[in-house]
Amino acid sequence: MKISKKLTTTLLMLVTVPLLQACFPIVATGIVGTGFVVADRRTSATQLEDQEIELRANNAIDQKYMDKVHVVPVSFNRHLLLVGEVPDSQTLSDVLAIAKQTTNVESVINQLTIGPNLSLSSRAEDTYITSKVKARFYGDANGTFSPVHVETTTENHVVYLMGMLTRNEADSATQIASTTSGVAKVVRVFEYIAHVPDSEKMQDQSGTKANTSSKPEDVQAPAPSQDVLPNATSPVPQ
């Protein structure tokens, strides 16, 4: 019996929600609503466009391939990251063509692998790794960056980080992600900005920093990391 992608997603949510609730408060999951829209360095219009890009790309790929592929499109500032698995090189080329034809996409970052789809248990483990990385962002950033500025996705133990960050912010986020247990590699899909926007500096007058909350078992030797978005630089938000 075939299991649709929607049903698969539902099953994954049922499996992983208890794990997520045990790991960190719901604020760390990104389910905060308008607060995150205000804090995001993208404009509200761009955030909406990114959501639409993900939906359009996912629907187009799903309509053609259903469960023959496992492709997760993640869009940030119109850069579309593709992670997952496809069965062969021809399918890979076709999926990339679909992604590039998606309306409003500025670039496509291909991180797909050729091989069988990951099992449900492997996907659940990836979701758990993402939750641990996000929890450590909130516990260990110590004011070096804002966790709401980093989009985190995990596929087959590889953590993908997206966002509009300064080099120092990106390095701090990478260090935390790369030392989280279970992470095999960190791929940085950052757009680098010259400095933290003045509006954010004005909002942070307290100087308070988060307390480190990682448990020993959450920390490992740093996993390797790499940048994949070539020299992208965004205008500094005001």
C-alpha cells in the first residue's frame, strides 16, 4: 500500500511532537506568529513569497513524482534549497528544472542525493536533531546572534542553516550546530550582511545574554561545515 506524502508528514509529526515538547519550549519551535515576522530580517512580503515558493515547488514535484522521491524545498530570501533523495540522475535533472521554473526563485541550491528515500525513522531522527540544534541556539547563543534569524533543516544527519547574517553571527551559529550530538555535517546557505541593522541594536539595550543550557550529551566534537551559496550579499536591512 502506498503512503502519500501528506500522510507521511502527519505520521512524522505524531512521532516527533512528544520529542520536541520534551526538548525545549514551544517558543523555540518558531510557532510564535507575528513576533517572528517582526524580528525577521526579510520583509514581510519576502517571507510570504518564500512560503509560496516552497508550496509551489513542493506541489509541482509531488504532482509529478509522488512518493518516488523525497524532496524538501526550503526557501529563504528567494534562494530555494533542495534536500532529500531522488532515484537517479535523470530524475535529479527534472526536479532541478521544476525548481528553477518556480515563480520568484532567484537561485536553486541543489543538495539532493541519488539513492533510496530515507525511512520514516531516519526522518524522525532528523527532525529530532533539528529540535536539538534550535534548542541550543536559544540556550547557548549568549547574544552572539538571534535564533529567529536562522532557518534550520536536517536531512540524513546533515544540518542546513539559512539566513541573512554577519560573518560573526554565522560562525557562532555554525559552532553550535556542528557540536550538537548526531550532526554529521553543517552546510551554510547564508547570505552575509556587513553589520547588524541599527534597528536591532536599538532594540537590544539590556545587554542580557542567555544562559548556557546544553546538557553534556548534546555536545560533540565539531562536525565539518561548508558554504554553498556563492558570495551572496544582501542589502543591509534598516
